[in-house]
Amino acid sequence: MRNRSFGSGTFRKIFLSYTAILIIPIIVFSVLNVQRNIMEEKQQLYEKHALDAKRIADIVDNKLNELKNLGKVLSSEPWVNKLMQNTNVYDEEFDLLKMLEIRKNLENDVSSLNILSFGTIIFPEKQQVLSSLGTYPESDFFSSIAVFDAETRQMIESSLQEQQYFKIMPPVTMKLWGGSKRVIPVLQSLEVVNHPRAVLVLFIDSAYFSEYIGRFGSVESKDIIISAHGSTLYKQTRNAAEGFLDDRRSYQLVLPSQASDLQYRISYFDSSVIGINNLFGSLLAIMISIAVGMCSAFLLAKVSYRPLGTLLNKLSGSVRYEDAKQSLVFGSEYSYIENSFDRLLHENRKLQQSMQDYESAAKANLFHRLLKGYFTDDQDMNGLKKFEIRYTEDMHYCTMLVSFHVIRDFSDFEKIRKIEMMTIVIVEKVMSHYRLDYELFEVTNADKALIMSSENIFGDDGMMERIASEIAAEIEQTCGFQPDVLHGTVEKGLVGISKSYYAANEGLQYTLFSREHLQGLQEESIQAGVDYYYPTDWEVQLINNLKIGNLDMSMQILHEISAENRKRQLPDACTVKLVSLLMETMLRVLHELNLDTGIYARQFKSRAMAANIEEMWSYVFEVGTLICERNRYSNTSSTIAVGGQLLLYVNQNYTCADISLKHLAEMFQMSVSNISKIFKEVTGINFYDYLCRLRMEMAKELLREKTCAMDEIARRVGYQNLYSFKRAFIRYEGIKPDEYVGLAI
């Protein structure tokens, strides 16, 4: 095979081409590389040191950002905001256990940063200091625990009176419990005002910081200097292992901090060796590269030629086999190739036809979704664009149905196909006259739907009636029978397609019913009953979106139902029935989600008995929003384990006076913060707001019944005294309980 390859002119040409392609660039590159290496060595060394310096700066910046983040976290803690208040309202909350927990958390936060000696929160107005060591008066703390010289103490005290976003002070010596430490004070105001009431003071331990830099810093740098406003905060000098290293040249890289006003200066030894000592080695490398290039060219030629040789061998064998069996003439391998291409083209045409059939089916399915009133989302809009259907929410639409129910025999497929083809031609002819965009597709085996669209409003001058009559007349003239052609109203927006379709379908069903059952009655005596608009397809979508917590889509469906029925000007009885059906849908969803339906049913019943339709609509929207919010939060992975049990317990015991986050934490053996977090993920609001909502709803129901005294109502809904109940009621409802009773009369 090898001899045959070399004897082939095609193989030799391939080999020479690969040789030229590989050898010429190798020679040029090798010559240029000798010169370029001399210049790149210094550049590489500099880039290496620049990256190393950037890494050191990022390490320090990351630690500074952690210090900043600690200040942000503490400033958002409720206990900090309460302690900085100049009032004793919250004194009962901060008992010994609470203060031990706060001090422990502060100690954990400080220790987790690994570079701090300790940290404190100073309340200047109260002149108190809170630290992991305890709570002290400011004068006692700085005179007996953390002792500084007079100048440093004066500088810290003056800084406490001003708003400090993130101030790093020069290094100072501190005596902590009698032992001396070198620290760098860092001040952060926990309140964004000129005179903050709480300031976080952190002390960076120089020894810890040196250990941190030594562990994560560079082993190649000579010096690391951190300075602020010209003053040095930290300096680390590398001890030379050998004396000659100190005599080498060095250069310095200066980088500004991205997290503060610090500046980093890192010095490196200039240890690059520039010369042309390796010229001989480079020339040797060139010769080796040429030899390797020629070998590679030969291998590439073999690999490239192999598929062609294999194909020729197969074709040759096929020709000889065909000669023996069918006595084919020389050159039949080209016929084989031609037949192969013909087969591929045929399969490609079949594939294209399958794709067209699929796209037609998908397009028809999309139109059916629009007819049924499937509310569009981004995926549906992308589907419209994919099939080049330029429908938008700003356009106007009208749906028309062409029914062939007058044909009794559908077994004659040729006749039915002819009628369908003629219908397509007739619709195109009529619509070209009116210059309206349209889509015609099959709805059932006896109906076709026609969606007309325009950017401008149309149909006010009887256009729809004329279009329907012209289509019916043309079909009757061509096919010998008159179909039923009915149209809906002209609506705006994609949902309007569904509204128009249901209007046309109602007319069609009424026509078919009249033809079958009411032929003996006078046409003028037959009147369609006015009824509410609540299609089954819309109800299914509403239920599905409520279950998955899709608030936007659920509210859109409810708004569309409300708007359409208001436009129909229904009697109050029909409207009450419609809203009651919507509420039944909500209660069914609540029941399927294992949520308590009793309180919602009672509250809706009270509004229904008052016959206040607006209040009934408003409550349906409120319950829908509540279902979506609960489902959205309860579906998260962090709450699925205990969220349902927690919510069930609160719903069953919210009238108990001793129910609290602490009580729940003890019951579920979790921390108070975790219980609070899980409860908010489940309900969407915090625990006390949810508890107050349940209690106030029960209180309002008892107030309207007027069967209990005010103090009895306070006790029954979970408050220990009447004063607490009244205060909570005013905060929740905005009025006093007595005033609410007067309004409820």
C-alpha cells in the first residue's frame, strides 16, 4: 500500500504541499522566535510580577470588603437599631440571655475574619461600648480594658462624632488586659447621619495580618508596603536567604486599592537573564523542527489520502462485483456516486416535507391556543415570530367561523377536499378585496376558522356582515350549498381573538340548535339569554397558574374576565353568580393545596350577603394574589421540609397569647432567625404581620357579630389585655375598634 501511495501522483502532490505548508512557517517562526524571545523574557517577567501584585492587592481588598460587609450586616440587625435608640422601650427584650447571644454572634463575626484582634460597637450618645467581652461604659472600657495613649484615644473619640463610611486609622499600640498589641483601628458608622448613634470599631491585629499576608501573599516579592495618604500602615520585607540577593536590582509596582483609599507598593527582584547564549540551541531546534515537519507532512499526507484510497478501493470492488454479476461497463462507480446523490436528494425532500408538515401542525396548534384563549407569554410570542405571524397586543382582531354542518355525508373525501380547496380560493378572493390580513385553518372536520387582523380598528360599518355574506354566497354558487358563516366581535389584543371566537361560536351553536329544535318557532320570538363570560379554557388556565404561583398571568386572566363581563353589562344576579364561581375556583385550588379554606369562605360569604359586587371582585383578586404568593414561596427547597407544618401550627393556634417566634423555635428545635426566615419564605410576610392579620380578621368578624364585649374579643383573638388589642387594631386597620363597629352598622 505504501509503494502504491508513493507511486500515486496525487499522494506526492499532497506530501509536497504539506511539506511546504509546515517547513516554511517553521523556519520563519524559528528565526523570528530567537529575536522575539530576547524581548519577551523581560515582558513575561514583568507580567508575572504584575499578576502577582494584582493578586496580593485583591487578597487585601477582599479582606477589606469583608470588613465592610460586616458593618453592613450589623447595621441591618434589628437589635443594633433598637440599642441605638435613646429610649428604654426595648430594655425588656435585652435580657441576659439575649445579650449573651448578641455578644457570641459578634465574637463569631470578628473571629471569622481571621485578622482582627477584637471588635466593638460604640454608642456615642449613650457612651457605652458593646463587645464580645461585655458591655461597658465608654470611659471604663478605654481606661481599663483597651488602653491607648492620650493622642490615639482623642483621635478615636473625635472620629466617633462624625459619619465614617470606612475609615482606616494609622497603626497604634493598644494594651488589652495589660498585654501590648500593635493594631490598626477601622471605623464604620452603622447609621448614615452626621452624628451616628452607633459606630463599629474593628482592630486589625498586625501579627494576624502579617500571618495572613504570609500565608496567602507572594514568595517572590521583596517588599510589600500598604500606605494611606502617604503614611505607612503595614510593611513586610522579605528576608534574603542568600546575601547576594540583596544586591540585585529591583523595581516597584504601585496599585491603588479598589475597596478603600489604600495604596499597595510591591517590590520585586529583576532576575531576568537576557543574552544570546542559547543561539546554538535555537539553531539545533530549527533543524529538529524541519526533520519533524517532514515526518509530520508524510503522516498528514497518509491520513489525508487514506479516505480517498478507501473510497476508490470500495468503488473499484463494487465495479468488479457488478461486472461479474451484471456486466456493467467501465465507469459504473460514477453511476453509483450519482445514484447515491439521487438517494440523498430524495431523502432530503422527504425530510423537508416532514418538516413542513410539522410546522403546519405546530402553526395550527398555535392558532387553536389563541382561539381557546391561552394567554400569551414570552414562549408563545417567540412561537408567533418563529412562524412569521406578526400578531401584537396593539392590533385588532375578528374571528369568523365557516361551518359545513349542512353537509350530512362526510364519507365522500374527494368532494370534501374540493370544497375545502374552493373555500381557500374564495376566502383569498374576498379578503383581497377588503385588504385585511387573515389566517385560515381547520377547527373541526366541519368547521374552518378565519382570523382577520389589522393595526387599525375595522368592522364598524357592517364590514364583517358583508364579508360573511360574500363568502357564503361564493361557496353556495361554486359548491351548490350554503354554509353557515358567523363572525364575532372586533377586539383589541391577542386575548381578543378568543373573545371574538367564543362570540362567533355562541352564534354558531345557537344557529345549529335552532335548526334542529326550533324550526317551528318564529325567528323574532327566539332570543339568546344574556349570561356571564367564563370559558372553560380560561378557568383551566386560571387554576394552573394559581397552582404554580404565576401571579402576573393569574391577575391578567381575572382582569380579562372582569373587563369582558363589565362590557356585557350583566344584571347584578349574573355578576354575583360569576364572582361566586370564581371564588369556588379559588377555594378548590386552596383545598387541593391543603390550605385552610374556612376563613376565606366565611369572609367571601359576608361580602356576598352584603351584595357589594365591587367588594366581591376585590376579594377574589386578593385571594388569588395570596394563593400565588404562598405557592411561590412554599415551593422553595429551603422551606419544603418544615414550612407546611409551621404554617399549619400557626393557623391552628394563632389565638394563643403565648405564640411567638421563640416558642416556635423551641417547638421545632431551630433558631429564632431560621424560624423567621422559613416563615417569611412560606407566607411572603414576616411572622408578626401574618399573626396580626389572622387575629384582626377574626376580630373584625366578632365585632360585626356584636355578641362579645371588647375585652372578651381581645382575649379570644390572643391578646392579654384590651390596650394591646386596641393598639394592634389601630395599626392594622387605621381606625379604632369602636369606630369600626360604627362603620359596620
